Amino acid sequence: MNADNNPASARGPVRIAFVVARSENGVIGRDGKLPWHISADLQHFKRLTLGKPVVMGRKTYDSIGKPLPRRTNIVVTRDTAWQQPGVQVVHDIPTALALAYEDAHRTGVDEISIIGGGELFQVLMPEAHVIYLTEVHGSFQGDAVFDLDLALGWREASRERHAAESPGGPDYSFVTLERTA
Ligand SMILES: NC(=O)c1ccc[n+]([C@@H]2O[C@H](COP(=O)([O-])OP(=O)(O)OC[C@H]3O[C@@H](n4cnc5c(N)ncnc54)[C@H](OP(=O)(O)O)[C@@H]3O)[C@@H](O)[C@H]2O)c1
């Protein structure tokens, strides 16, 4: 993907932003759900994505169970029969990005939010400009992962650590990573 695939690029940059919560051992999901419950992170996710086009894999859509309100929901699936009210369904990644860029341009927002899951993050990693990462401090078991090698052209622009919300829960940090190369 390059600037020619970005219909908004002539009118102003639109960044591709990952929004992801990840444990220290790389886990993001287990049995179709998040392995933790952190209310503050759900609020953080909402703040980061409201008003923006959100692109997700079909399994992530299933785990949410409904379209996210006040956001254009774009779901990627290979199943040509799959549809849901309030969802724009696409069958490949370039179409997902083209739709998302169109939407961002039409509504005047400066970011497209890629919200998972593991498969989508993996395939879209080369396109990401910024990662809003919630580091969940601890090791979790799971079946969905996000591989992130910070040595490879990323800089940490901000970091904010928070204590666990409830006894026994994990501490977490809101981290912003920007691509340097
Ligand atoms: N912690 C976090 O930040 C976070 C965020 C999101 C999700 N999650 C968790 O992650 C898990 C889900 O992630 P996942 O990796 O299993 O699945 P996913 O990435 O959400 O969805 C995978 C599905 O997307 C479709 N897809 C993927 N690549 C495609 C392509 N190139 N072209 C067309 N369709 C494509 C396929 O749908 P079809 O099978 O329909 O063809 C595929 O099965 C859940 O546990 C969820 O709770 C965590």
C-alpha cells in the first residue's frame, strides 16, 4: 500500500492507527474474548476510536457482537454470504483500507482505527503509522497474539502507567508508538 492507495492523501494525511491491548507475553485474546477486564481501557478505546472508521476481522466483530456506535464499522471476511446490519462488509484488505480512507476523508478525521484481531494486526502491520498500545502487565494464556518488535523502526512517544483497577487485576500502561521509518 502506498500514497496512491490513500484517496485522502492529496487533501491531508490520514494515519493508520492500531488500537490494541496486549499482555507482556504478546497475548490479545482467548476463546474469542479479551483475557482481562479493564474498564479504563474500554473507555480509552472508545475515546481513541469515536468518530473514526474502525476496521476489524470477522472474529473480532463476533466477539463484540454488534456494530460500535458512532463509528463506521468495516468488517473483513472471506465469507461472501456474511452480513450484519450497520456493518460495511469487505472481502479483502485493500478494499477495507480504501473504504476507510474514503470515510475518513468524507468525515474529516485524521485516523483510521485498526482494532484487531491478531490476524488483521499481522497483515496490516506494514501499513501502521501509529500504535495505541495498552500494555497489560502480566503474562496471560491465549490463542490470539500480536507480535510487536519495537526494535524495528518504532519510537515511544508517550507512556502512562496505571495501577490495577481491582485487587488481583493487572497494572496497565497506555503507550503511544510512532513509526520512525
Ligand atoms: N486485545 C485486543 O486489543 C484485541 C482486539 C481485537 C480482538 N481481540 C481478540 O482477538 C481474538 C480475535 O482475533 P483473531 O486473530 O482470532 O481474528 P480476527 O483477526 O478478528 O478475524 C479473523 C477473520 O478475519 C477475516 N480475515 C482475516 N484476514 C483476511 C483477509 N486478508 N481477507 C479477508 N478476510 C480476512 C477472516 O474471516 P472469515 O473467517 O469470516 O473469513 C478471518 O477468520 C478474540 O479473542 C478477540 O477478543 C483482542
